[in-house]
Amino acid sequence: IRELLSLAVAWRKSAPVGTSLTFEGTPGLAAALTGLVLMAVMVLAEELLFRGVGLRYLRALTGDFGAIVISAVLFGLYHLAGSSAAGTEAALLFLMPTLGGLLFAWAAVRSDGLALPLGLHLGGNWVQTSIAGFSTTPEMPVQALWRIPIGISDASWLFGPDLVPRLPYVAAVVVAAALTK
């Protein structure tokens, strides 16, 4: 959901200035298919660890609510571990996976399985890494199915460490997670 919202924001920001998504053809399709395989392997490992084994043991110890929260925090810490991020960048590097972890853990508890969180996680990561690729120049290589042209200021907004411009995005993720039943 997060990544689809990001794609919608990128599309909406590009529409007034006349930019559009560009299909990358065969190289983009190859990148998307390769990305799907790589994402499937990585997401499967994370889901088995955090929503499979970890969530099962945490549910036995703390109940559903505690297990969901603890596993989500651990998921956020996992994504932060080993990075050199600091300040707002570190907060986002922890916060976004934690919010995703809340959604994935809640989906695992509600569905009593891993198929739903696995699908949500895989779909989101795949769109983010292999379906939509941002570029600031036409010459910039994009390893994705669709190229999204953006300006330098847009790139710094999307990838910079400031939290304030991202608050609507964070709020959208929270609302999406809350509305998912």
C-alpha cells in the first residue's frame, strides 16, 4: 500500500508539469522479472522470520496485540541495523518498516497464515524496487518497468532526510493500515 501511494503521489506531482511514466520496454520487463525473483527470496526470508517463527512465539508469550507491536518494532530495528543513518533519516529508516511490520503482522494474525502478509510485502517491495524507477535525466539508467522522470528538487524531497514533508505519507500509511480489515 505504501508503495502504491508513493507511485500515486509521484504521478500526481508529475501531471501538472507534463511529465509522464515511460515504459522501459524489454530491459524494463527483464528488470521487473529479475526484481520479482530477488524480492520473493528476500521477502520470504523476512516473513518466515518475523511473521512466521517470531510472531508465533511472541503470540504465545504476549498475546496478539503485544506480538504485533513487538514484531513490528523488531522489523523496524532490523531495517535500521547496519546502516549509517542518523537523525531524521534513521527515524524514517526505522519508522516506515515498523509501520509495514504492523500491517504485515496484523494481516498474519487476522488471516492465521503467511500468504496475506507475504503478498502484501512482496507486492509493495516489488513496486518500489522494480516496477517504478525514478530518474532525474533521460540518460540516467533505470532498472524498472516504468521510468518516472523527476526534477532534482523532487529527488531531494523524495529521498532527503527531512521528516516534515513526509508526514502526509506517514499518515496515509497509518490510515491504510487502520482501514485494512
